[in-house]
Amino acid sequence: GAGVSQSPSNKVTEKGKDVELRCDPISGHTALYWYRQRLGQGLEFLIYFQGNSAPDKSGLPSDRFSAERTGESVSTLTIQRTQQEDSAVYLCASSLDVQPQHFGDGTRLSIL
Amino acid sequence: GDSVTQMEGPVTLSEEAFLTINCTYTATGYPSLFWYVQYPGEGLQLLLKATKADDKGSNKGFEASYRKETTSFHLEKGSVQVSDSAVYFCALRSKAAGNKLTFGGGTRVLVKP
């Protein structure tokens, strides 16, 4: 497709379970970003991949959060031992170098 | 570190009213500034941008001017429509902080017919 694709669109899981969120960026985009949007709040930066450089992980809130990216394609955000405060919409964006970021529709994560 | 402050909503307006959403920022150096919009049930979309001082971004009747002296990037539209009802986010990107975006908390705008 032409845009950033995220899956699943919704995820409900029990506290303590691990979850994996997937992002397919726009083809050819070298940069990929993950953000978190809690209910009624702005977006918080989580992690940023740029080409083959080491990712900027400065926004990850705890060591339960990790992300990987294969080359310049798919990225997976993993949250281990989920907690209720992890409930949020997780947004992925991609861009060509420093051009404006294009966002996916997000994954709405609910922790019971 | 970088930060963005925007007026809290919700902002409720009548159709054809003038809209202003204030946004101020703190950043190292000379950031690029953005307004993103999130329509109900849709993803985040870039509305407009300005990459240097005194630039004016414009799109869909919206405008915002990059004011370095007041560190502001206020969003304006002269005559809003019901279809402008959305949440608006001001954001910045500074080279010093890498290419990640720093967002304000968002302002919900509701336009009534």
C-alpha cells in the first residue's frame, strides 16, 4: 500500500503477557519512528531507526520495551510483561531522511 | 530538553468563526515546526510546516508563522467549517535531538453548524 501500515489495529491482552506490534513503513523510507499516545495526551517518542545507524532508544520507558527493524523495512515493537499503564495507542511513522513523517493508523493496546 | 506547549481544549466554535490555537516551544538551535491534525477515526496527518524563522506554513486555509523572537507557531484559520473538527498537534524537530518529533498535548476543536 501507499501508506504506513500497522498491525494489529487493536490488541487486548492480560496484564503480564508479552505483545508484539508490527509496522510496515512506506517503501523506500529510511527512517522509522515509534510513538505512544495515551488517552487524551500528546505523542511520546519511543524509538527511532535511521538506516544502518544504531537506533535512538532514548524514549523507551523501561527495559520491558524493545524494538527491532530489519534493514529498511518492517519493525516490531515488543512489550514484555505488560502493565496496565502500557495501555495506549502505539503509532509508527516513517520518513525519507529528514522529510516530514508519515504516520500509520496505530495499534490500540488495552491491558486488562 | 525540547518541549512544546499548546493551549488546552476543547475549543468549541461556530461555523465561519476565526480559529487560533496557540503553540510555543523550547528547543536547542533552530528547530523545524509542524502542525499535525487527527480527524475523528483517522490517523495523524501533517497539516503544515515551517523550517526556518519567519517562514509561513499554509494548507487547507490554515496558516502558521514561525516566530523565533516569541518562540511561537500559532495556528490560525479565518473561517472554520464543521469538517475542521479534529485534534490539532503542534510539534517540533531539532537536529540536536535527532529527527524525532516532540509534540504538544493536542487541542481538540469542535465546530458546530
